[in-house]
Amino acid sequence: MTRASATRVLDAAAGGKNHFVADRDAVRRYDLAAPITTTAARAVLQYVCRVVRHLAGAGVEQFLIVGSGVPSGLPAGRQLHDVARDALAGGRPRVVYVEHDPMVLAGARATIEPVTDLVRVVEGDVREIDDVLDDRVVRTFLDWDRPVAVLLVSTHSLNDDEYFHYVVKRLRQAVPEGSYLSLLQTTFDGVPPELVPAIHDLLAMTLPGHAIRAREEVAALLDGLELVDPGLVWVPEWRPDGREAACLEEPRALGTYGAVARVP
């Protein structure tokens, strides 16, 4: 409760309620260093919603969402499983949320699982991807003979490049043909040089271990996968739907790349 977490900071910045004082303090500090913090958090959530909407619209009926997948900053009835259901136009998508933050887990289990038989919430961490894929609920609730969309929302915690490569490789091996992999990545590529030292120090103080990567590093992680248009881009530029007007004025300033790839 006294130390910020990336999951809860995102929720606080996006206007949710699953966070503590430490997380709100972190958001205030980021806003002082880079006043676009709140806009960036909402842009990330909008991106994830668009990814789910696009893939469900393309016929994907199963989603494995790892990290920060159940933010309370999304309006009631507009969580990611709701977005998938609406995009499938009468379909019955199955969604598994994987979280390790106790507060997010408790909230999701109390508010989502009791009202639908199409969603499960399991405890897990992208840093232990083998355990996630071997989880009993993950193995049995999803049909691994049919395409699965895997959304890695919590890549900020993968600060070991070798292990990040392993995560992508492991997922490529685990999912059936025709599945998809989506990821987010925080970067300093678009941050004005004069702000980088302050933001770097702030991250080290509030969210130690938060991974930062340049575009070429992210592209290397996706090597061998078929990127869905428009490829690896700033999150507001990934298939905008008209709600990103303010973000699109300076997408680089939001500091986050997004990409969706089809697994051959």
C-alpha cells in the first residue's frame, strides 16, 4: 500500500479507483515532470480496447490478457470482455485476465466473475510465463486448438531482454496457428531530451525496474511475426477510431509503442 505499482498508477492516471495514495502521488509527480501523463494512460487503455475490438471483429473468440487488463478507469459495461462481446455481434468470447496485483485480482474476482461464465481471473505474472501457460484455468477454460489473442499489457516489468525474447518465443510455441500477439512498450524515443533525466529518475524512484526500450529493440522482439497494419507505431496511431484527436497531435509525447502480430 505504501509503494506504487505500474498497474495501479495506470488505473489512477486513467481515472479509476483501484489504487492507493502512493499511486496517486506517483501520478502527480509524473504530471509535474511531463503534464501529458493522464492523456498517455488513457491512450494506452484506448489502444488495448481497439486491439480487442479489431481482433474480435476479425473472428477471434478467445483472449488471454496478461497484466493491467481490468482497469477500473474503463466505464462500467466497457471492460475488455464487454468490448470483445460487442465486436463479435452476438458471439460468446472467452476471456482470461492474468494479474498479480492483489487489489486488482480481488476487484476483478468480486465484480466480473460472479456475473458472467465467459470470464476467468487468474493469479499470474508475465515474468513467470511458463506458470501462466501451465495454469489449470488457462489450459482448460480456453480451447488451445483454436486461435487465441494474447495481449501483453505488462511488458514494463520485463526488464531482462533475454527473458522478454523467451516470453515471445514461448507464446509463439504455445498458441495455435492464426493466433495473435499484442504488446505495449514504454520508450524514451519521443521524450524531449531535456525531460529524460527527470523522468528517468522519477521512474527509478517510484517504479524501479520499469523497462524502457527503443523502437529497434521492440522490433527485434517481433522479428519473424506478421505485423498487422499499421505495424509498430505510437499507440494513438494504431487503427484510430476518432477518439484520439488530442493524442494524435503529438503521439510521440505519449511515450508508448504498440503492435499486434499474427502468429504464423
